[in-house]
Amino acid sequence: MKNPVMVASGTFGYGPEYADLVDLDRLGAIVVKGISPRPVTGNPPPRTVETAGGLINAIGLQNPGIEGFVRDTLPFLRRHDVPVIVNIWGRTVEEYEEVAAGFEEVEGIAGLEVNVSCPNIKEGRGLFSNDPALLRKVVSAVRAKTRRPLIVKLAPDLSRIAQFARAAEECGADAVSLINSIPAMAIDVETRRPKLGNVTGGLSGPAIKPIALKMVWEAVRAVRIPVIGIGGIACTEDALEFLLAGAQAVGVGTANFLNPVAALEIAAGIGEYLARNGMSSVRELLGGLRP
Ligand SMILES: Cc1cc2nc3c(=O)[nH]c(=O)nc-3n(C[C@H](O)[C@H](O)[C@H](O)COP(=O)(O)O)c2cc1C
């Protein structure tokens, strides 16, 4: 990576959507929207709603499937000089295996990020991300199918984030990224209906940053593998907070919708901060939190 700032999955399309606005080659990495084995149409609208300091989304993991992505988008991304990380998901452990295996021989992919915030339809026990045993199962299964760098994207868990991060590390993850959006909802009091077609969704944006920062700080102390900090990062200072907490890289998500060049501005801002503080590398900053 040329710099430690990547764009977070689902907030930057697959790349081409932003290409007229952003010099993609200057990003640390592009994490594309989550891909499942086959195409998915997603949830009924409305799929997003603004809230104080944030956004609630319930896209429903719409995506073109492996074949559609490899055929329609990857050739475009391959022409750019930026690491492409493919975010993957499934509804069963077998689907996670299928999508990881499906990308194994495909060129132009720097790594996989496994989104475990998905309902487990087979065993019907809620989300993969809510159950340490299921998380282990899915990470081990994906690990067995890929030699590529493997990032496990953790869901927010107020009391057990260290446990989940350790489980991912023990099952072969090369890095963990956190946090995914926080379960949330909004109601229109005039119609008395939920504001989202799916009723509930995931909260992201500045509202979640302090919560994400605390979880990242906890995860950093729980594992030896790199931690990628995500959650409400909108400016340089936000990103620096995560790096000082020990994250080795950051992901910019919801901020892309307000300011498409946010990630580039943040990368430049980190460089300026390092220079101002007499540091030559971001490594000198990592975990530099003073007591
Ligand atoms: C519209 C939208 C779509 C998202 N889609 C995905 C996805 O497909 N896979 C995933 O792992 N995370 C997805 N996320 C979560 C983000 O990557 C990120 O973890 C979360 O939004 C918190 O960061 P932020 O506050 O900077 O947006 C999505 C978020 C938003 C707002």
C-alpha cells in the first residue's frame, strides 16, 4: 500500500463509480462491495436514511456475484495501480468457501476481506459474527480455500471484541478489520412506519467513531496480526486517532458519500502530520498513544 488509507467496502462501489472524481491510484487500497457466489438483488427501498451524525443502511448486500464482478469490473480495476481487496460473504459456510475458492485463480486481487456480518441461513442461529464458534468455522473454512492475504471484518461487539479478534487470528486470519456498521433503526412518526424498507439496518458515520475507536484499541491489544480501523473516519484527525490506538491502516466509509476525495485528503493529511512531528514513517506513529 502506498499509504495506510483504504476505502471501506460498500461505500465506494466497485471502483469505477468513483473514477471520474478520484485518482484511484493514489488510494492505499480499494475494498470493493461485498461479493457472494451468485448475484443478489438486495432489500426493498428505502435502503438508506440519514440520522444525527450518521447513516443507516440496509442495502441487503446487493452484488453481481463472482462471475459478474470478474467479467464487468475487474478488467477496469486491473488497469489501475491500486491494491484491490475483495470483500466476500455467504449465507452458509459452504457459500463462503465457494466465493473464496472462486477468486483463488483470478488475477488482479491483492487479498480477501471476509464479511462475517451475515445471517447464517443453514443453522439459523443469527449472524456468523455473533457466535465465536461460527466465526471460527467460517474463518477456518475460508482459510483452507485461499493462499491470499485474508482479512476478517469483525462486527461491533461491545463486550467481546477481543475474543472475536483472537478467534480470527487463531483460525488463520492475516489481519482483522473493524468495525462493521452497528445495528440500528429509524421510524417516521407521521406515517408511523420504519424509515427503511428492511425495518432495521446498520449505523455508520461520525456517530459511531468513538465506539469503533475503543473496539480497535481493544483488538490491537488482543492480537499480533495487523488491525485495520474503520468507523466514522471523516478527516485526518479521525484517522490519526485510530493509528495512535494501534491500527496499522484505516478504512474510510460513509465519508466517501459526502466527500469522494476524503480518503486522499486524509492520506495527505497523515503525511503532513508525520512531517510536522519529525517522523519519517507511519510506523513511528502506530500505537503511539501516551498513558
Ligand atoms: C451503504 C453501505 C454499504 C456497506 N456495505 C458493506 C459490505 O458490502 N460489506 C462490508 O463488509 N461492509 C459494508 N459496509 C460497512 C462499511 O464498510 C464500514 O465498515 C462501516 O460503514 C463503518 O465505517 P464508516 O462509519 O466509515 O462508514 C457498508 C456500509 C455502508 C454505509
